[in-house]
Amino acid sequence: MASATLRHLVDLALPKPCEFGDENFAGDPLVREFCDRLAQAHDLNLHFFVAWACPPDVTIVRSAAGSAIIRSERLDTLLIEYFNLQSVHSKWSDDLAREVTTSAVLRWMSELLIGYRHSGLALLAQRLRPPLPGLRLTSPFRDQTLASVPELERVALQCACLAHEVGHILNPRRPGVTVDESVDGLPLAAHIAWGDQACGYSEETLSALQQHWRQHLNGPALLSEVEADLFAFSSVVEFLCNALSYTLEDSIRAALRAFEAQLFVCACKNTCSLLTTSVLRGTSKGDFVIEDYLVGAQYLARARALVRRAGIVWAIAEQPDASPGTRDFNSYVRRIDSMIVAVQPFTALAAETLTHHAHMLFEQAHFLSQQRDGAWLAAEIANLENSSDLRVELFEMLVAFGCPGSVNVVEYLRSMQMSAQAL
């Protein structure tokens, strides 16, 4: 059990009015076993907490009293919402698939923008959602939502997120490294360049982009995230194979899908955070677009590094006695790519939707910035009194966020508006 000192440090680290308690892993003994194994294997005095009434973030506290990982309970349900939509995407017509994906991404953006204290952008995101009566994307109940997912995928989704944070505790950032740092035999810069080339940019544009990300990307931060991803991926696959006896192929597939969900949710969070700060600072549209491009470039590099590690893990597992340099890693990477093809349409559509609507919201926010007296926003909040559908949608969003069932949507957004005006 965590000491009173560590609990006090956790309380100080979390934003208010966030609350927290001991993590019970939604009652899943397999996830608890995974975390216990990690702590024992690496000799960590490690404690896990769950938080609510806060953005779906993760906080790490390091101290002499032990280390703590605090995850928002909403994070698990967001990952599952992404996973579920990805699972059924191919069953819909193109038009319906696009509308459902757009509605889901905008709903997530709206919730995150509320978490980042910008009710105006949150309401704009809600207004942009396609009307899809009867579509229910979320449930406020984490335990029941997790229980609805098959064991393999459920364990992978939770363990991937937890192990990533353990990776950060084990491997602190290394100052001074650049995007030329190699991971698994390939520089991080090669992954970023691959993404630019896949977009079909001209040589002139590719050169300009490379010059920009070489100058502005935070090399130590990106390497830290990649290393935490790869540590977590290997740990999850090993646990699924050895402790739960799933096949290597199924374990790799489940781990890759878990990390895809995690990377998208994190990219969505970062884009919404950037959108909020850019609007508040009066950033130009051009600067916002290039900053958002850098967010996407980092997540693409992380995804490509994971695919490469998956191929290496598969090759070593199937050819454990092969001499160095004799394994055909590329053939295993091709196997991994074949796994990705099945879900690629949803992945691409979700990413495209996020970027397109982030830019659209930025443009619309210029109108808000001209309403310095807050008249437009005040009117939008007041209109919620007469818009039961939107009010119910926002209420469910706030409850999923961890707010109590007694929360008054109108008053919540109004108090948020007043806080923003005070700043």
C-alpha cells in the first residue's frame, strides 16, 4: 500500500478538482498480475492510482517514497471506443463509415476541449458533428465497458498503456539526443521522412519539411516516447504469450491494435491541447498548421518504430538460434504490414478527420476571439436550455469524464466560461 507521503505527492501533482484512489484495474486479476510482474522484474517500488473528474491523462510521480502512475479512468473507455469503432468500420458503407468516424472524432475532441477548459471550442466541435440519431459512442462505466471486450484485446489495451508509463520510469529522457538517434538499427529521422514521402510531397516541400522538423522536433522527448513504446510492446507480447498462452501471432496483433488506439487517443489529446493554447495565444493559422504537423510526425515515427520492433520480436521468437545477421527481418515486417492493412482505412480516416476538423475549429475560433465580451459563447450556453439532445450528449460526456451524476451542464460550462474570462 502506498505511504501517506506518496499519496500527498500524488494529490499535489493532479489538477483540481480531480480526485483519485487506488487502482483496482477494473477488477481484472490479469492486468494486476502483469503490473506486479513488471515491478518485481525491475525492482520497482511502484504504485498505481486511478483518477476521475479530469482530462484523460497519465501522471507519473517519482519520489523516495516510491513511484506512482496515475491514470484517468476515462482513458480506458476512450481506448475501447476507438477499438470498437475500428472493429466494425469495414461493415459499413463508405458514407456511413465516414459519418460515424467524423461524429466519433468530433465527440472525443469536444470532450478533450472541455478538459482543457475551452467551452467555446468544445461547443463548436459538437455543432460540427453529423446528425446520427441513436448512435451511442460511449459509456461512463469503465468496468462494464472493459468487460465487454474479449480477454486478449482487453488485457492488451490496459497493459500497453500501463507498461508505457513504466518504461518512462525505467528510462528517463536523455538530453542532447537528436532525431538521428537509431532505434532497432534505423534513425528516428528515417521514420519521419518516410511519412512525408508517403504523402506525395514535392522534393522542394520535402526538403522544407525536413529542415523544419530537424530544427524544431524535441529529440529527447521523441526518443523517450519511442523507447517507452518498445519496452511496453515487448513486455505485453511476452506476457500474452508466456503467462496467458496466446499464440505469438495473436499476441502481436492484439498489442499492435492496442498501441494504435493509444497513439491515436494521445495524438487527439495533443492536438486539442495545441488547439486550445494556440487560440488563447492568438497564434497565426500557418504556425498552428505546422505545429500540428509536428504532432502528427512524432506519432507516425512512433507507429513505424513499433511496426519494426514487432517484426524483430517475431523473427527472434521463431529463429532463436539464428546467427546474427542471418534473420530475414524484412519478411517479418511484411507479415506485420499485412496485419495493418485490414484496419488501415479506419486509421487513415480517423487521422484525416482529426487534422481537418482541428484546422476548421481553429478558423472558426477567430470569430470567437472577436467576441471579447463573450456574447456568442454566453448565447450558445444559454441555448442549451432549449436543446435537450445536445444537453444530454454533453451530460453523458461529463459523466464519462468523471463528473458526478448531479452535474448541471449549463452551470458547468458557464463556470468554465467565467474562469476563462477571469484569466
